[in-house]
Amino acid sequence: MNSLLASMAPLLAEAPTGPPSVTNDANWFLENAWLIPLLPALSFVLILFFGKRMPKKGAEIGIAAVGLAFVLAVITGFAWIDHRDNFEPAGTGGEEALVIGDDGLTSSDSLVLTAEDGGEGEKGGEEEGPVPVAVQSSTQWFQSGGIEFNVGILVDGLAVMMLFVVTLISLLVHVYSTDYVGGDRRYTHFFAFLSLFTASMLFFVLSDNILQMIVGWELVGVCSFVLIGHWWEEKPNSDAALKAFITNRVGDVGLIVGVITLFFAAGGGKTFDTLLINNAIVRGEVGKTALVVAAAALMAAVMSKSGQFILHTWLPDAMAGPTPVSALIHAATMVVAGIYMVARLYPVFYEGMQINGSSINLLATVGAITLVFGGLLAFVQDDIKKVLAYSTISQLGYMAMALGVGAWTAAVFHLFTHAFFKANLFLGSGSVAHSVHSFDMKKDMGGLRKFMPKTYITFIIGSLALAGVFPLAGFWSKDEILVGTGGWNFFGGTGGNGAYTFHLTMGMIGAALTAGYMTRCVYLTFHGEYRGGHAADDGAEAHHGDPHESGPRILVPLYILSGFAILAGLLNMPKGLALWPDSWEERFGHYIEPLGASYFPGISHGTPSYSLAIVSSLIAFAGAGYAFYYYFVKVDRLAKKTGVSLTGMPNGVTTTNPVARVGHKVLVEKYYLDHLYNGVIVAFTKGPLARAAYWVNQNVIDGGVDAVGRASVKSGRFVYDTIDQGVIEGVVNGSGKVSDATGEELRHLNSGKVQNYAAIMFAAAALLAGSFIILLAL
Amino acid sequence: MFLNQFLLLAAALFCIGVYGVLVRKNGILVLMSIEIILNAVNINLVAFGSLTDDVAGEVFALFTIAVAAAEVGIGLAIVLLMYRNRRSIDFSEADLLKG
Amino acid sequence: MDTLDTNNWLPTLLVFAPLAGALLMALVPEKEEETHKALALLTSLVTFGLAVFLFIDFDYDQSGALQYLVDTDWIEVIGAGYTMGIDGMSLPLIGLTVLVMPLVFVYSWDHIPSPGNTKAFMMLMLILETGMIGTFVAQDLILFFVFFEVVLLPMFFMIAVWGGEDRRYASLKFFLYTLFGSALMLLSFLALFFLAKDPATGELLRTFNMPALADSAGEGIVRSTQLVIFGGMFIGFGVKVPIFPFHTWLPDAHTQAPTQGSVILAAVLLKLGTYGFIRIAIPFLPEAAEAWAPVIGAVAVIGIIYGALGCLAQTDMKRLIAFSSIAHMGFVMLGIATLTDFGINAAIYGMVAHGLITGMLFFIAGSVKERYHTLEIKRLGGMLVQAPRLGWILGFVTMASLGLPGLAGFWGEFPAILSAYNPAGAISEELFRGYMVVAAIGTVLAAGYLLWLLQRTAMGEPSAEFADDPNITDVSTFEWVAWTPFLILIVVFGVAPGLIFEVTDPAVVQSLNECLKTTCEVGASVVAGG
């Protein structure tokens, strides 16, 4: 993996051969990015031991560490941008650079590229320009049985992007939490685990081998467990924490099996190194069966961690945790770990799922189903955080689908934009809940725009971005995913890796659903009349008074995230549309996507088209429009007429139409999946199965042991009986009671009387002597 | 020649001893019975020793006598302790080993 | 086999130092309890000091060789020698033993179980220590067997005298069961004595010397006889591990034993069986081991799932932890069953990790029992409210036990599962990959029962019964002193697994090479080439 080898990486994406494009000699910040996870890790230890003695109870340590990590992450980001455009492998002077050019391109092109200071004026496609060269620094951790285990960091565009997202949102959440959980009984402990989570997530993102990934993966899981169960005094919270952990553990079976398969099939039983494994797959050295097994096994891990249908059920329950945790862990960072892993190990899925040239595969289909089914569930939630949770599931479905259809950059870009607007929405819902002390939209909210105008504006921005309204962030990333399906054939625009028409359709439906449920959510929360306080019910003023706007420590993070929700989309404007300068196009893709590197498959890009953007926008507007008509017009009018703040029409279609009623019921029951898991699988394992196993243990296996014991005692007693009947007076001969598993009989030999023992001894000795004589005589 | 008589005597003594050990409840008597058993064995040892003209028989008998002395010492100590603790040396009452 | 015999007084001293302490204690009158506690602690600390010297003096570059080898005649008539030595395989387990014992004595300072009698209790534990260290250093089968059995008696008395309500049944079952296993084991040892041949000359060896027997590696013994001999050892060691279906003594013994007994039992005693597998059974009869491997693997994964299901059915905290031991030892046995150096390294790692983690869990259970006077999971709850530190320690150890990466448990589990992908020699890969998946599923169940335990005991509000109980206090000083090393080591070994892997690796490779020389050539290439 030295730089010389890296320089030999071919420039054309179609047939990458040779070792991974990687170097260990780069900018100081890229080589030492391990400092970024180290800072919050130190902060965790410090808060754990000294937090309670600090003036701000440990929060300041966490904020300082994560802040510093954020600064480092930004510097690392710039270092990467510079590295991406200007990196020349050490030891290769100008002449050798020319040689590289000769490999794949005309030499003049390559000379131009190496001369240019990056970023501007690249006229060609992504095939041109310097090959992305990842930066890896690793060291041996330990070795066992001839296998070396390394620990190290791998910095490339994807990792740098994640560093930025994780540190930024973590920093904002830290600041937000000082107000939100202020005065909590376990304030210090909360910050300690926020720090630990940040450290684990960064460790996961930077890991350069798949074993290290498992470590990070599990650590974020356990932080999620602790933080969901932050208020463990109430059973529902600890139940939710347990459910999250155990569901993820189910996926981890897949992770373990997948990683082991990759280790042997692609790593040759010698290495866990991500890039070497990816490279081996890209070069086609790995058997098809192994890849299919690995991809399918890892898929289980993705489904549990990233909330894909049917293992998504833990995510809505995880909303039992404090809201900042939901924003950080269950919207922006941890839940995208699965998506990140697919992106990181993309060759496994690209080859294993046969993404290229097909029109259906497991990953894309699971994503497509998740995005529609999750979106539908969001319509029947009363809890604002659960609406957002199902929305997150749905958006994660988009990302998984994008990866499944080969739109790698679109998926990662959606991950990037989604982190901002979803964190914004979660923190906004927290701001609302902080004020009305409830998450129930129907009972305790309504009309809040009058009380909390600032939160309202940020929430609207987040919703618009989520719904994919031009020109906010969500529009660009969602459109890119739809383009990437390659299913659009009208008025230009197609390409991609296959014709995923079904997935395009699902994506369109999802867009309409997203716009619809967000409109509903905004109406129920902010419009109509305020339903909370219950002042009228008991005649007294509610003890909290009217809702009030939140303080600056809550609002400033919201403003910042809203800013990103508006602007982030501009980072990756599509190519080939003549509305903006070329130099603005696909900046994100350019720096993040490692296409051309020898550890990345040769994916192809879809062609953007106006028609698709317009149609998908229209569909989203239609969804929003219908919801708007229903809530803002029909319900609102009725509410004005009756003077009661309503949350729906009294005789809606779900109460009159039997089909709709059944559908509604299925949604409310969350497709009965929880019944299946808790009522059937868990209950069966914990109940009959465990009990049966234990019964077998006590009665068959242990019973066997006891029976042997009893039998020996019995044979002993037979000898005993023939000698002296009187001695066994009082011996219970209740051995017929077979089911008595306690081995009561073992005792009866021990009468405790020395003389009885002596009698047995003599009897036995006499018997032995007798038989000895008889045997001799024979 | 004389052997049978010795052996018969020893067997009789042995049986008496065993009977005593098994049936008598008094601790002292049980100890005495054990001594009788040991002496029955000693008679056999000496008898066989003189029969085969081997001094080992006598040596073993002496050895047994020494060990028996030690054993009686310990046995009596046990009986004494038992008496102190329970005011009785009835072996049938001692069932602390009961499982 | 390479051997080094400098400083060869060390194993002897290490083994008999605790016994000397016990003899010294015999001279002190029973009433002076404080003196007894101090003497016992001091003895174990001296032993620990000797072990520290051992750990400093040990030549890690040659941890594959037997060091401090002492080899003299012992019982000439039957060819038993006084042979002792230490290599990388035994070193971590000796370390575990000498570490656990002083901590148990510290814990005992204010936790003497009823009916008291500090003197006898402490003396028994010291004798136990002699037996355990002796088993790990013995290099002669008879010596090994003697130490293996020496362990039995003190533990029998600890359970029978200081145990819970059902102690007589549990202790007798423990004693008879292990004795039954030992009898078969002894038969196998005798068979080896009579049948093993020198690989070079082809003459009968007639020795109990373990290095020599490992060198001979079953040479000249008919395959079917090898299988039977291995079967004897399989049952003998398997009872001690315990592997399914010889495990039923374990829950009873653990539940009835006093806390100290449970800790020692979990931390060290169970390892005697697995140690026997990797030290004796596999190197001595590699061909039979290969034939038996599918069976060992099968009982291992059955144990994993079965132990976990058993846990889910429990209502008693201590019994649950005991069943979890069965599941964890299943992972250890799976690593052993692969017969690869990687798997056996993982097994040794798993032994140490399990010793620390489960030992710690039993400590906690003991302290819970002391405070609540019950271990019934239903009645407990809200420990985090009443004794927050105790609750957090329980949470931490639970996480370690379910195999969280970064803590010790993971490195016993994951490598064992990994090694099952590619077992050595002609062992069926398909079968072991099936085992691998089953074992991976076992980790889900582990998370299930452990978190369920944590939720029921630590989380939530305290039940009305115990809400205002003044007995329920947080971790005491003696508990802190006894537990801190466990907690630190669980983290240290989790972060730096190389500390153990790199010590055991050369020894494991060495011992497998002995066997690979003769029969498992195929396995060698698989291990090397992956």
C-alpha cells in the first residue's frame, strides 16, 4: 500500500486493476485524523471522573472537546479538498506524472490536470483528473494465529464528509442540550455518553478495516442503548432501550457472518483491511457465492442499524430517549451507519447484489419498500417525534434504494443533507415539547406559531427541505436519487446502472407521502388553536402557563441547521443543465466520490433532466396540496365554524369506508410487526422455548444424572437389605415418584450412624471375599 | 499342623469383634471390639509367620500393636469429647454425618 | 520440544507457597480471625509477588518453549515424575489464578459466609490455590491428575459447609460428577502410558511425561483405540468445563456455593477442563481430536444456545449467571474444536475473559444477596436508584459479558466464531460454518438475557419491599478494592488483546505443530494459507 503502488492505479473507472489507490504520506491533518475521535473519548473519561465537580457539571468539557474536534474536522476537510486536487504521490516527479497520463489519457490532458490547482475549470467528466487517493495510516494492534489485526484510519471524501456532519451536529446538540436537559437528574452522565457516542461514531467512520468497523458499530449501539434508556426509571424507556439493542444485535449476527465471510473470501484469511478487500472484489478475485452471502448477511446489519423494513421497529420506540439524542443518534448519525457501511464496502454490494445492468435487487427493493411503508406510518402518528422517526425510516429507505440502484453519490449526498434538515426538525420538535411539556400533537399542541414564531420558521424550513421543495437541500439530493434509478426515459435523462423503474415509482410515491405527512405535522403542531394547557378543563390556570419561545441555546442551533437545510443542496448541483456555471456542478460528488480509485467499482451516473425534476416536484406538491386542502382548508374551516380546535374531520374516510378503516388499523398497528416480534418470536423464545429447554435440562439431562445416582444407591441398598433387614427401617421407599428431580434418595445411604456404615463395609467385604473364593474355586 | 486351630481361634475372635462393633452401642465396648478384631489379625500374622519361618509376620504383628495403641488413643479421645458434648457415649445417637 | 530450565525453583515455590501459608494458619488458634484473614491475604499476596517475578522474568520471545522446567523422579515405581514447567499457554491462566485469589481474600474480609469459622474457610481456599496453580504448571500426567483432584476436596467442603440451603445435594453432585469424569480421564492416562510409542525409535515410551507424550502425538496407537482414549478425556475434561450435556452440576454448585466459592469456580475451576483439552487431549492425540472435532463443535454450539435458553427461563440471578457460564464456555469449546492456532488462542482468551467477567458477576450477585437477602429477579429492581455504583458496575459487566467490543468478552467470542469459518485439517467446513452461524445467533440471546437481567434488577424504581431498606448500601471499600482490578483488566484486555494473544500464540503454534507434524498436515496449510 505504499505511494508508489498507489500511483500505478489506473485512471479509467471501467477496469480498475492493481492495488488500492491509497497513500500514507499526505497532509499532516489527514494523517492524524485519529485526533478527532480521541478528543471526545478523552472528554468522556474526564466527564466520567471529574464532571460532577466542574462548575457546569461537565457540559463544558464535552462542548470544548467536540468543538475542537469540529475545528479539526473542518481543517481536515479543507486538507482533503487540497489533497484531492493536488496530490502527487511522493517520489513521482513530473516525468512520472507524464507516464501516468500515458496510461489512460492523452498526455496533454494529464499535464493540464496536474498543473491546475484544483477545483476550477475541469471540463471533462469524472474520468479525468487525478485519481482519488485515500489516506491511510495504520498500525498493528496485535496478532494471533498468524493473522495481524491492525488499527488505523482511512481518510477519504466519504470519511471527511462524515467527520464534518458528526462533529457539527454533535456540537450543536451539545449546546442545545445544556438548555434542554438542564437540571436533569443525570445531567453529567448525559454529557459523558454524548461524548462517548461522538467518539465511537467518529472511530467507526474513520476505521480502515472491517473489524474496527464492528467495534465502532457496537459501541455506537451501546451508547444508543444507554441514551435511549436515559430515564430508565420508567419501564417503557428501558423497554425501548432493550428493544433497540436486541434488534440491532439480530442485525449484528449478519454483520459478524458478513465480516467473517469477507475476511476469508476477499481478505484471503489474512486481512480485514477495507481497501484491500474492496480492491480484491473489484479485480474480480472473489467468488460469486461468497459475495452473495456476504452482501446478504451485511444487509441484515444494515436493516437493523439503519431502520430498514422489517427490522425498523426499534427506531420509533427509541424516541423514548431525550430529544437531542433522537436528533443526533436516531436521525443524523448513528442510523446512517448502515448506509455508511454499504457506501464504504460498496464493491461487496455492487457485485454481490448485481446492481449493474439489472432492474431489481434486494438492497434497492428493501429501500424502496421502506421508504413507502415508513412514509405511510408517519400519517397515523400523534406523537410528533414518531412522525419524524418514521420520516427518518422513510428517508433512510431513500438512501438504501439509491445505493441499491448504483447512485452512490446521490445516497451519500442525501445522507449529508438529511442530517441537517432532520436534526433541525428533531431539535425543533424538542423546542416545542420543551415549551408544552408533551410530544402529543393532538392533545397538547396546535396554534403554536403564535407563541413560538422563531421555532415555527425553522420548522417550516426543515419541512420544506424534507419535502423536497426547490431550491432547498432535500430537493437536490432526492432528485439525484430519482435520476440515479435510471428509470426515467422521457425528454432526456436516463443512464445509470440499470432500469430501476419500479424504484423510481416508489421514490415518486415517497416524495408525495413525505410532503403530505409533513404538512399534516405542521398543521397539527403550529396551526389551528392551542389545545394544550387544559386550563379550561379544571378551571385553573395550567401550572406552566402559555407556551413560550425557547432560549438562545435552543434557537441558535436551529438557525444554523436551517441555514444548512437551505444551502447544503447547492453543493452538488447536477451536471449538464445550463442554469449555473459549470464550476458549481457536482462539487460534492467530485470531492466525495472515489470513482476511478481502484477500491471502488466502476459505477455509471444517470443523466439529470429537467423533466424529471419538474415531475417529481409536481408530485411532491400534489401530496402537500392534498394534505393542505384537508387540514388547512377543510378541517380549519370546520374548526372555525364549531369553535373547537380540530385534528381531523369527524367523519373522515377512515371511519366511513371499511377498506380505509382496515388500512388505517393496519397502519396504527404498525403492520403488526411488533406483535410478531414481541408476541410471537420473543415470547416464544422466552416462554415455551426457554422453559422447554430448562424442563429438558431439569428432567431429562439432570434427571438422568439423578437416576444414575438413584440406581447406584438402590443397588447398594439391595446388598444392604440381604444382610440386615432391621437397619433399613425408616428408609423411604418412595422411589416410585420418578418426577422428583431433587435426588432426595441420594441422602438415604447416609444414615449418619457409624455403625451402619461399618455394617455396609463388612457386608461388602464379606461379599467380595465370598465372590473371590467362589471365583477361585471355579 | 497347628495352623487350623490358630485360624479357627482367630476367626472366632474376629466374628466376636465384628459383632461387637456392629451391635453394641456403648462407645468403649465398640473400641474394645475393634481391639479384638485387630488381635484376631495378629494371631493370623504370627501363625503364618511361624509356619513359613518368616520373621515378617511377627514384625507386622508388632507394627499392628503399635498402630492399635495409637488408634485406641484417638478413639478414646473421640469418645471423651463425645461424652463432654452430649453427656452420652451411645453411638446410635451420633448421626451428625447424616446426609 | 525446546525447554529452558533456569530458575526452575519458581514453579515449585509458586505451587506450594499457598500450602505453606495454610500450614502456618493451622498453628494459629481459631479465635484469632483477624490474624487468619491477614495471613491468608498475605500468603496470596506473596504468591502474587512470585507470579509478578515470573511475569517479569518470563522470556516472552520464547513463550512457545517450556520454561523453568524441573524434571526429577517422583514415584519411580509407576514412572511418575515431578515435572513442572510454564509456557505461554499456562502463563495467562496462572496470572488469572494468582490475581483472583488475593481479591477473593480482600472480599472475604467482611464477607465470611455463615456458619463462620474463618480459619477453615481461608485454609481451604489456600489449598484450592495450590491445586489450581499446580494443575497449570504440571508437566506430568500423574502430577496433573493429583492437582486436578486436589482442587475437588476444598471446593466440596466450601459448598457443603458454607453453601446455601440445598448445599448437601449440590456438593455431593459436584463431587461425584467430577470424580466420575476423573475416573475415565485416569483410565485414558493409563492407556496412554501403556500404548504411547517414541516416534523416532518406535519403542514403547512407558512415561507420564507430558512433553514426551506430546512429542509422540499418538504415534503407534491404533486409530480406534485413539478415539476411545480421547473419548475418556473428552468426558473427563468435559465434565469440568462443563460441556453440554455434562453441565447439570454447575447451576446447582454455583447457586449453592458461597460467593467466594462461586467466584473461584467460575474464574478458575472451569478453566481446568478447557486447559486439559488444549494441553493434553489435543496435542497427545491429534488424529482422534480431528475425528472428534465435529462432536466437540456440536456440543459447543448446543451449549451456547442451550445455556442462553436456560438463562431466559431463570428466576434466580445467581442461577442465571451460572447458565450463562455454560453458554460462554461453549464459545471457548468452539474455538478449541476448530483445532486452529487462531481458535485455540481465542479459547485461552475466552477463558481469561470469562474468568474476569463471570467472576465479577458472581461477586455482584453475592453483594446483592447480602443486601437484599434474595436473588429472585422478580423482587429486585431499582438498584441504580438505591446503590447507583453497584448498578453501574452491573451494567458495565453485563456489557462486557455480552461481548461488547472494547471490553474483554468480545475477544473471546468473535475470534472463536471467526475461526469456525475455516477449521483445520479435514474437518468439514460446511458443518463448522453452520456452527459459526449458530454461535453468532447465540450472541443475540446473550444480549437478551443479560439486558433482561439488567433491566429487571437495576432499572426502574425500587420495589415497595426494599424501597426504604437501610441495608441496601452502595459499594463498600472492601468491595471496591476487590473489584477495581477486575474492572480495570476487563477494559485493558478489551483495548489491548495483544497482551494475551501474543503470549499464547507461540505456545499454541508450538503445541499444534507437534501434532501437525504427524497427522494434520492439511490443517497446517489451511491455517497458514487461509
